[in-house]
Amino acid sequence: MTILNNVPLLVALFGIFFAQFVKIPIHFLLTRELDWRLMTSTGGMPSSHSAAVTALTTAIAFEQGLDSPMFAISAIFAVIVMFDASGVRYQAGQQALIINQIRADFQTFVSGTKDWIKKDEEQKIVELKTLLGHKPSEVFAGAVTGILISVITYSFIV
């Protein structure tokens, strides 16, 4: 089997790209801002992590059955990835929000010193990334996206 014939791999990769791309119009509908950086950012609706692992798991179910060891491995992998996306990574993003606020407050305090005034913008502290993980609804939407991608692929293409 060549890599281009590996449908589970292809649907998982497509799940990532599709979920990342669809974040742009969703964000536009909510904010009226077109932000192409969302294509390569973490977090947001839907979760590309969830889309990838559920597309992979669903594809394995189609190819090898629900009773196969590969499906069991993939299903557990998917649960761990989605739990991490909505748990640990989401909480890290929330902590980053608080740390950024502390940093902003500290910058206000320090701004009166002469050394701070002499620094250009690039020398100042860079904000921590706050959009690391996903809300449960984003994980769920990503999971549904991935499942639908595999179901459509196996129903109409393969």
C-alpha cells in the first residue's frame, strides 16, 4: 500500500486542514474580522485535533471493524487527545490570560522607569499564547467534523 492509498491517513490529514480552514469563516461570522492566522493557530472552533483523531478512528472502523485492535488503539488515542485538548491545554490557556494581565499590570508599574522608555516594542515582553486548548463544545464540534469526513469519504468516495 502506498501512502497515497492510505485512506485513514488521508482523511485524518484532511480533517486537520478542513477544521483549521473552517475556523476562518466561523470567526468572520462572529466578529466580522477576517483572520488568516487562524489557519495555523491552536484553539478555536472546531478543534482540528478532535477532527483528525475522530476521522482516523472512524476510517479504521470502516476498514478493520469495530472489533479490531487497531480500532481500539485509535479510539483510546482519540479519547486521550480530546481530553487533553479540552482539559490541560484549555487550562494552560486560561492561566496564560491571567499571567498576561499580571504582566500588563507590571508593565504599567515599570513604564515610568527610564530603561523601559528606551526600549523599542520588540524588546518588550511578548504575550503568552492564550488560545491553547478547546472548550468542550469545540472538541465536540471537531469530533463530529472528523466523523462526518470519514463517513462521507467511505460512503461516496472509497
